[in-house]
Amino acid sequence: MAAVRGTDIGAHALGGGPLQVGVHGAVVVGDDASLASSARRCRNLLVEQVRHWHSACRQNELRSWRLQHRTGSTLTDLARRINPVVAGWLNYYGRYGRWMLIPFLQRINAYLVRWIRRKYRRLAPLRRANAKFQEIAQLYPRMFAHWPDTTLAALAW
């Protein structure tokens, strides 16, 4: 059994493995295998937390923004309004399972396509609005905090 950045101070009373003193003086009980399984459990909990994040709470929060009804605002105003929140979500929940957030980010894009369709009547057909959305995303790839991850819109829901 290998030491974990410290010194082995003998077997502990619980019989699980050697007691080890870590770099900062913390006592670590167990061997490398138990530490790896502990890290796996922690990662699984985080993945479950991200999955739970997709629950109705976040969907309701996104719906409460009513992006498609803010036709008096510009796209820059919408970006200014939602970027701090979305960037916070990406930093917190996306740390270990960023790929799991893609469907939710595509849903945000779908609301932005709806906004385009309502604001500009000549872009009311879905194909035109989606083409304009992709054009804007290519011209200004960092306008929204989530665009580096995906610029596709979830159109079938």
C-alpha cells in the first residue's frame, strides 16, 4: 500500500489500512483503493446533482424569464440580463458534467430563436429565424455565456 503524500505511521485500530499523515498534517485512513472509491462516490454525487439540476426547478426558472416575450429588448440586453446567471450555472454545475448541461443550454437557445421570431416578423418562419440565429452566433460567438458550448437550439420539445 502506497503512502499518500506523507508518512506511514502504522496500522490503525480499525484494521482498514495504514494511518497516514498527509501533507498538511491531516490523518488519512485507508489505502489508495479506498481513496479512489471515495473519489468515485464524490464524482457520482456530483453527476447526480447535475442530473437533478435539469429538474423542473431550473426549467421553471428559465420559463419565468419570459425571454420570448421581451421583444422591446435588444439581443445585447438579453445577454446582459442572463449571462451572469448562466455563467454561474456553468461554473458550478458544469465542473464535472458540462456535457450534461447541453440540452438545457439548447433550450435557452430555443427561447432566443422564439424571441427572434416574435421581434422580427419577416423572420417568423422557423427556418429563417434559425438561420439568423446561427448567423448571429457565428458573428458574435461570445455574446452569450453558453455559446462556446453549443449554438444549437432545441426545436422539438
